[in-house]
Amino acid sequence: MTKYLISFPAPAMDIPDEDWVEVGEASRAVIREAKHAGAYVFGGGINADVEPLMVAADGGVAHGTYPQSKELSGGFCVLELPSRDAAITWAAKLAKACRCAQELREFHHDPES
């Protein structure tokens, strides 16, 4: 089984205020379905209210982030699935529920994880 990251940036969810409750319930229903299927590993959303930190190899801490990840925001989930086709199916379910496209990435297999 392979782990897949399904994610979206916060600005992709251009949802009218009156639809947020419905979208939230629809997306949680997909996550409940993934849990029931035994595919769910973990998920959540990036807390945009908490500033990112850079932690150096020497343990030093600085405010900020890598320039290429400055815009990291939104939500994600990690699912463990038998195939890329299965991952595409789950990403499509989440895209429909969240009303925005989802990015799909495959994790490199690490026997220690």
C-alpha cells in the first residue's frame, strides 16, 4: 500500500459564506468514509494564524519559512491506498465535497515509516 497526500491551498476554496456549513459537512463525510474504509492515515488544515518557524540543524530557530513554501495554506489528508487510481478516486470525492481541485502526490516508500 502507498500513502498519498491530497491537498488544496486555502484560496482555492472560494465558497460563498452561506455554503460553508454544507461544504464542511460534505468534506467531513468523505473523511468519515475514508476512515470506515481503513484508508485514512491523518489530515487537517494549516493554521494560518500561527507563524511558521525555521528550525536549523544546530537547533536555532528563526521566524519565517522557505521562500517556495511561503504560501503553504489550506487543508490536506494522507490516505493509504492500493493504487494511484484509487487515490484519484478519493481525490475526486474530496474535490467534489470541497468544491475545488485537489493536488495529489505520492509519498516515497520508506520502510521505517
